[in-house]
Amino acid sequence: MGTNEDTADARTALLVRDAMDRATAELPALMDLAGPARAQGRRRKARVRVAVGAGVLAVATLGAVTASMLPGSGRQAPVEVVVAAPPSSSAPPQPLHIEPTPGESSMADLPAAERARQVNFQDQAVDVLQSLLPPTVGTVQRTDLRVNFYRATKDGTAFPLIFSVRPSGEKPQPCQEIRGRVCAKATLPGGIEAHASTIPTGTVTETEVSFRYGTCNVRLSVFPDEAANASAPVTPAQLLDVVKAPAFLDLVKAAEAQPMEQEQRSIPGG
């Protein structure tokens, strides 16, 4: 004995067949045409049968789905599936243009391959810094002046930012709490000691962290917006958290392996 579902399917099939037969029966009889004309007539009739069948099948399917949602139908209600729209692709962020001073070079003066390498590093650095710096710093943007020069902007206030991985034969000097400077330090992975500080500059302050990695001195500095009389919106402890992060240290490792800055040399008597 068939189930209710089999009976419903059989009724649907009969409904489709009957609708197609009634629709095609209303077409005018085909004349005794020869060749392409006869074939065209057959195709016309077939198209009508397919179109009517598809319409009836859609109505029957809608009825079946509606019935399955009614109480006592014995069928499970369909699950709504929401397909998310694909994310829109955005163009890479444009650098902040800074006009070099007379006699000063910029990234535009580099060979094309080296400029592309440095731009690629800057783009990676922007992503890492944006994800690690506190929201108070704002939006981080690279510049086209030097590979180590960036800017962060928050509510119209601009904070210059230096991220430098520079080869040097000398280690950076540890922080000393003199002239209003406030120091903090932390141990990074691998036993590296990092020193951070706030540095007074008039009525505002700069925040900086530095450490030695391999053959390079690493420095991350957030400067104040002196025109707006706004200090760097980040604390030494927050910068120490940034430089501890694996993503930041991966950037440092890459820049130390293939330096992009000229070696720092001390000036005798300077």
C-alpha cells in the first residue's frame, strides 16, 4: 500500500501531464509542411509543452512545500538558507605623499624592483600595526617618503609614526629617566630586552620603544601632533605589547634578513 507522499507525487505528475496536453491541444493543427517548416512547427509545440510543464511543476512544488509546513503534515519544515554576498574587493590603500625637502631623496628615486619590495613591506607593516596598536591611534597609513615613515590619523589629528629596522654595529641605549622621560621595559620572546618611554616635547609627549634584533636596531615611535597640541595617544606599556606580538616580530625578522635601510654609522666626535 503506497504512502501519502507517493499519492501526492502521483497527483502532481498527472497534473503536469494534463496541463501540457491541454495547452498543446489549443495550438493550431500543423499543415503538411516540408523540411525546415515542419521541424519549426514541432519545435514550437515542444517549447510550449516545456514552458507549461515548468510552470505547473513550480506551482506544484510550492504547494508541496507549503503543505509540509502545515501542522499535522508529518513532514519537516524546510530550513532557510541565507547565502552571504561575496566581500567587495578594495584597491590597495594609497600612500600619503610627502614632498622631499631640497636635496632629500624619496622612495620615488629607488629602482623599480627595490621600490616594489619596500612598498610590499610597508603594506604588511600597515596591516600589522593597525591590528596591534590601540584604537586611540586611529588609521595607519604608509608614506612615499621613506620605508620607515608612516602616519596615524584619528578625528583629524595626525600622529607621525616611525617603524625602523636598521642595521647597526652599536646597540641602542637603554632608557634613562631624565628630563621628564618615563621608562618601562619588557622581555620579548628569545630573551630580547625592549625599552619603552614617554619623551616630553614642549607641552606634549612622544612614545617610543626600541630593542636589538640580530644585527639591527628596532624602533617604533609615535610622535605627537604638535599643531593640535595632542600627545601621542599610546602608552609605553601598549607599545611593549605591540612589539611582543609574533606578527610584529615576523616583520622585524624579515627586515633584518633583507635590510631596506642603510646601516647606521656613528660619527666620530658626534
